Amino acid sequence: MTLSIGLQLFSVKNALKQDFIGTIEQLAQIGYSHLEMVIKKTDDGFSLGGDLPPSEVRKQLDRLGLKAVSCHTRVNEETDWEGVLSVNQEIGSTAIGCSIAFFSSKQDVLDFCKQFNKYGEICKKKGLQLYYHNHFQEFQVFEGETVLDYMLKHTDPELVKFELDTYWAVRGGVDPLAWMRKLGDRCIFLHQKDLPASVQPVNWFEVFGENSHITIDELYRTQDPKHFTQVGQGCLNIRDYLQEAVSLGHSRYVFVEQDATDGDEIEGVATSYRNLTQLLQQATL
């Protein structure tokens, strides 16, 4: 399976708020053609990062030759599935990703898996694929196994897939290559950013503790722009990740994502696109 480059639009969230159409025009000029979007429910309906309704977003994507591959959203008991599914279908997206979740015990994870299978069935009935995107906390160990191990074992392979964020795997103290192999054909997408060589410690559990109850508050503490850099400008073994992904042949897209940046968002994702394109070419030689 060919590995294609895309962009998670969270990387340009501020630019989208200021000028949605102008921003996606710039992304198309950079060379991006595949997008992973973000859906948020608002008082007025649903937002895709700006103030355009989904029908107009689709019109602009089509005009620019851009494809909404998938969308991230919060997936829990409060999810408005009718609305989320409708927005996905309207913009042409065929997959819905759970952007984040938190767990305090093995039972928490098992309860989540039970519900997540149900959400996966809801998505499947509408022709969409549900998947889970990791941060670092999914590599916390409860009773001998990581959260992601439990997810892999207790979710239906047909209903639930995964998107491996290699940066957050490293920040969770694990090897992304090993996890690509472990996830196998359930790893349909990758997220790629880079880690500045100056960041210490790399493993966030050395900061919070192996037995810490990780919540959104701890995650906010990780959102320091100095902890992120553009693809190819840090110390992650990105070419190895790409080579492994190409060799395994399961992942369809590698999405650039930069959670936080001190610099210009558009310039940042342009740099990542150029560097990732070069690394992918090297990985496929």
C-alpha cells in the first residue's frame, strides 16, 4: 500500500480561525492534498476550524483539489453521532478519529473499549471507520499491560482501527517501530512531528510518574511549543518509521501534525511537508 502525505489541520488552527479559505489555499499551494480535519460542536452547530458551514467547506476543498480523508473529534457518551456522521459525510470524510481519552485503571480502559466497539458499529453502519489516536498516556501500565495493549485486545478489529502518533509514543517511553508491528493492519494512519534534541527528559512518565492519574491538566502541561519542532528538524528516527510503515504496507497516510509552535503555522507545515516528502522518497528507495 502506498503511503501518502497529509496534514492534520490542528497544526494550523489559529490560521484557520483568522482566514479559513486563505489558509487552505496556502496548504494546497504547499502541496498538501489530503487533510485530516477537526470537528467541534458549537452553539451554532459544528465547526471545522472556521466559520464556514460543512457544505461550503466541501465546495472549497473540491475547488482546490483537497480531500478530507478523516476527522478528529472527542468521542464519548456526549458525542452527537447524528451530527458528527452527517458532517463527515457532507465533506467526504470516510473515517472518524477519537482525538484523546484518559484512563485511571484497567477497568476504565475495559469500560472504554466496550463503549468504543459500540461507537465503531454506529460508524460502520454509515460507512465510516472509527479509529483511535494516541498521546503518551496510552502507554501507561495498569496491571502489567499498557492501555493500548488492552485496547488492541478488547476492541473489535473490524470496528476499531488505530492511528499511531510516533512522537507521542516516544514521549510515552516506547518504540514506535515495535508498535507499528504490534498494531499490524489495524494501524491505518500515522501522525508525524519531531522532537527537539534539547528536550529532556524524553519520557513524560519520568515527569508525572508511572502511577500518576493522567488527566487533561497533565496533557496541557505537555503543550510547550519548545517541545515540538518541524519534521526533519529534531531527533526522531523518522526515516526508519517511514521505511517500516512502507514495508508493513498497512498505513495509508502519514499526517503532519504539530501540536504547538512558536513560529508561523503555515511556514511550519511547509517545512514539514518538504522534509517529509524527502524522507519518504529516501524510505522508498
